[in-house]
Amino acid sequence: MPFDRLGSEDPITVDSDLTQSLERLATELGADLFGVAPVARYIEAGAPAHMRPDALLPGATCAVVIAVHHTDAAIELGGEPDPQTQGPYAVQGRMNEKLEHIMFRLGDVLERAGHRVVGLPATNIWRFRGRPEEANPFLPDLSNIHAAWLAGLGEIGWSGLLLSPEFGPRQRFCCLVTDAPLEPSPMYAGEPLCDRCDWCVKHCPTQAFEKEVTGEVVLSAAGSTVRYCEKSKWRCSWAEHFGLDLDLPKPDVITEEVLLEQLARHGVRGGEMGSCLRFCMCAPRRTLDREYTRAPRRKREEPDLERVDEVAAAAYELAFDAGARPWATVSAEWLEGEVDLAAHLPDARSAIVFAMPYPAEARPVAARSAHTWADFLELDLARFLECHGYSALPHSGLDKPKLLAAAGLKAESAAVGCVVTSAPLITQLAPAPEPEPPPPTDALAGELERKLRQAGAHLVGVADAGALQESVPTLREAFDEDALRVHVRDAGPTHGATKPVVEPKPLPVIKGPMDHLPEARSVLVVGVHHPSLNLTLAGKPPASSVGPYAYATYQTVRELELLAWQAARTLHDWGYRAVIVADLDGTASQVLTPRGLQADALSSRFAAAAAGLATIGRHGAPITPEFGVTHRFVSIVTDAPLPPTRADIPDPCEDCPHPCVTACPVGAIAEQETVTVRIGGAEHTLGAFDCLRCDWAKKYGFVAAEGPGLMGQTTDIAPPEGPISVQQIVDAMALKDPVQRHWTCIVERCLQACQRHLATLT
């Protein structure tokens, strides 16, 4: 049925087919729940104008919500003997990454279909001190919990957590905002899920539901009403965000100043597993088993033991399709005396163990990606086994290589994963099969491109390694290698005082393909596009949010690393060597995000240009005809004989007024002076660029206008006149916001001005 678009008199006819295909894709990628929350429900619920989907994307119709189930064993067995011993609950970090991976792919599908999209992070990007119009602390750009309620996935319990009828509070969420005409999900109308058992209140170690409580929140929309405690968020953050010891005495009033004082006095112990999550289970699913766990257990369907062989076969197919080589199931009896599975899962009867290989020469990127993908597979296997009624534990803490060896398998240069389960799986070994034979030499590039595009790449090209190597002297003349060496790391805790550590990069900084792989013949360049509006709308009222762009930055880098690992693995299987390099020539830098420093938009720019994928803009970043500047690139240096790709790309800067120059808040790009660089036979004219001045805002997050101010941070340190020294960076670091500096979101204003200008031309 149609629903109204905000600000329009014309109703929208929903696209049920698009909605269903999006849900199918989310499920295939590993989501357990999917829902659509229309903007109209936000308005009916009285959501503040700056906290609605249409604040992030004017004209938005809805928020799309997905969830990944937090496996029962991780919740029931984590947090022992105390909440700050997280144990298997620490898998939540990988759950967030999986959610963000799935949502990135969903956003790409919607953009390819012609719809506008703003992607959002799964968690941890919020304003600790609230907003000018709302003093409520720890405000996200869009609440996942409220979005899930308005998408019909459940109800909000007294704890403030979303309870689903399937999993209670045991899931994590991620959202995106779009103007696509998706079909709204029906609101949850089943039996009440929160019966006010008050276990969340009784078990809260900081008494966040009892002290400094401002009342209760009552919200209604589409026939659903929820009530939850307006708890003290600063009390809640004592250990969860600030890592303070829960055994310390806590004052009656906890504020930002109190937390910083306690940190200075006692230091950090570590994060915690939220007891409100652990000791909660929705009434219809709640059962108790004191011998198994202090926490309530979730009722599941009884397993069909007569079909256990089918379960094992399906688990193998799931692992094999994900790229696991080798793979095995091992029974507890087989492992007796070597590995005690019951020490990790009380009802354990077997384990699944597998390896996710990567080429040794492609470290560290390939190793990092292989471990991420192995952890994703652990989650998928555990959730699959739970769906069949069995207990299953990923992130068990087992010695995985030892388990693999006990299973009689070997795997060099591989990430090892395992899932402990109550399923009575017999011991079965599936060694790694022989890799598929390589295609003919003249078909290598085409087959690589096909695989990469199928996996999510937007741009794929090849540059000649020799031509790029010949360009190194030119680059060394054009760029200040001493300035490129400068790196100052903040080794301080997440909150509190900074600890600057000077770590200059080793010389030479500027390199060519053969400096990474002496026998290099080709450079495979892969590009991934992120939603354009995450950049162009960053900081724009009413949301005034920069978090979505920070998500686009780090998630694009993650997607590139996964693709590069897959490409390197494929080349390795075909008998070639491959080295993954974020920034091939070393002239780029990094950008600060809440997930740490990431390769910036300049990375592998000259390789992308030499591969015919981009031209270089006045701001120094690659510009593509397809996506402007809303992309990132990575390079895979290989000895495979891949034919170079070329294209004649018009220079978008030729008749441009260069808004990038005036948009830079630190004046890093010269207004008149230019530098010409010759790469692979083509000339590129860039604005003369002060990389340390740029890093002052982008890499170190010192300038409010570059993003910190939009997150409510107090950091705003103007760069000094003239050349910037290492000591000036160290001194400025000491002045950063002590509360929120590690959650800094940056938007490169030069790229934003460029993308907005390019949008006016199309």
C-alpha cells in the first residue's frame, strides 16, 4: 500500500520486489533480521527533527535495519567471573564489522538501482556530550534501537535494549537511510516481551537504572507503545566506555569530570560485558539452568538428532563456499586428552575447525583480511548450528592451531577458525583440495576482474609495473620525502591524557612496484565506491552529522582489503606472487576515524591513473568519471603478466574554479602554485601541497571545522604559520579533547567541495 513522502503531496507506491530482494541479499550475507522503518513512524513517535532519517537524507522515505544474532553461548558464558572478563562476548567487535559489511553491500545495491543512500555505522560513533539542541549525552546520528522498534523487529525493554521475539536482546543492529520506495515492515504485535523482571536493574554494577535516573521514556507509533528507563548514561559508561574498574567505589554523581579524574587516579582496567544484556531474556524465551550459567538461557527448538549428518554436510558447504581450506569436524572423544572442549562449552560434543589461507608475501593486509573472514565464518557457522537447536560458540578462546593439528590437518599462512558445539558431529577431515588450474595467460586479467566485480569491486584496472617504477625519481622531485616520513602516534588510553610517540617512517618513503616485489610485472588496481551522499551531506543541517562519512571512509578501506586478499589468493593459486599495498608510491597519508587511522583518499592515486581508472585533481586525489572522488583504491603488485588498461579521461579541473583550494580549513593547497607529475607517459597537474598542514586537520584531528566540532569535541587547534615541525604536532596533541579524541570523525573539506561541484555538472 502507498505511504506519504515527507514534504510531498504525492504518495509513494512501494516496491515490494525491491524490498524482498534486499531482504534476501541481507540474509544471504548473514543477517538474521531485516526490517524497514518509514519516516512517518518517526514523526508519529515524536522523534526530534535532527534524529530522524530525513535529517540525514532530505527526502528519505525510511531506514533499513538489519541485525546479526549474538550467539547464546557467547552471552550465557561470557562475563565470568566478572563483567570485565568478557570472554566469548568479545565477538561483538566482529559482529559490528559483519553488520557494516552487509549494510555496505545493501547500500551499493540501492545506489546501483538509482536510489539515494546514506550508510551508517553499527555502533560507537556518537556525541558524548549531546547536541546544542539536546543535552542528552551519547547521542548517535540515528538510534539503531529505535529504528529496529519502528521497523517492527520487536519492542524496547525496560533496559533500553531492543527485545526481538526470536532472540530477546541478543542481537546487534545496523541501519542505512534511503529514499527508495521500500515496503514498511509491520510493527511487532505479539505477546509482551519485557515483563519487568528487573534483572537488568538488579545486576547493573553501576546502578545506572537506580541512581541519577531522570524518569521513564514512553513512545508510541503505529499502534505500538514502549516504556523504558531513562538511565544515567554517564554511570553506564564507567567501565563500558571509560574502562574504569567496576570494583572501585562510585560517587553518587558521575559526570565527565568525575570519570576523567578517576582515570587519572586509577587508570584503565578494561571494558565490560553489559549485565543488562547478559541477564535479560524476553519472557516467552526465558528459561533457567543454574548448573550451566547464572544468566537466563534462551529456549530453542529441540535438535533433530536423526538429521545430524545433514547438518554436518550443510556446515561443510557453508564453510567451503566461504573459502575455508582445509576443514574438519572433530568429536570430543577424538580430542580427549589433547583439547578439552567442555572447558569452553559445558555441553560440547564436537568442534568444527577450518583454515582460511592467504599468501605469505601478501602480509599484513591479507593476513588481517583472512582473520576477519574466518571470524565471519565462525559467526555464520555458530548461528547456523543454533538454528538447528544446538549450542554453538565462536570466539571460544581455544588454541586454534593446536585444535587444527589435533584434527590431523596442517595449514601454513592461514587464519584458523573454530566453533565448539553440542552437535554430536563425528570426526571427518576434508583437506584442502587442489586449486583450480589457472586460465590461459591472455584470460588472466578478465577472470580476475570478473571475480573482483562479483565480490563487490566497482573499478578494476592494470598498470605496467615498469612504467610506474620509472616514475619514482619524478615523484621524489615533486614531493618532500622528509615531510612524508613524519608520523606521531597517540599511544594514550581511549580517554584521558594523550601520549604522543614519534615514529618516523623508514626511508625511502616513495617507492615503486619493484621495491615491493622485485619481479613485479603488473599492478592490479581495485577501486571501491562509497555512497556519494555520505560525503556531500556531511555536516549539513539538520543532522549536521559527520559520522556517516567516517563510516564510509573506514568501511571502504575494509572492503578494499577483503577484495585485495581475494585477488592475491587467486593469483597465488594460479602460481603467481602478489603483494598488497594500500598506497603504492608512498606519497599519500592517513585519515583519522573512530576505527583508527585509515589509508586516505590519495592512496594508490598514481597507480589508478596509470591503470586508466582516474585522473588526478588539483587537490591531489584521484577523480573518476563514474564516482567523482567518492572511492578509495588499493594496489596488488604481482608478477602475473596482466595487460595494462588505458582510458582517455577528461580533466575535470580544466575549467573548474577549484573550490577544493578555498574549502581547505588549513590552507594546505596552494591557490596559484602547481606541480606537474609525469606517470606512465601522462602528465598530471596538482596544486602545490603541504602534506603536514593537511595532516594537521585530517590525520591528527586538530581542527574543529574538519569534523571534531561536529561531534561536540573541544579540540580546535589552529596550525602554526610557516612550516610545521614534529614538535608542534606533539605539543598540539596534548591539547586534544580528553573524552572523545579516539572517536574523531573527519571530513576532508577539499573532497566534499569537489564532489559537490561535480554534482552540479551532472
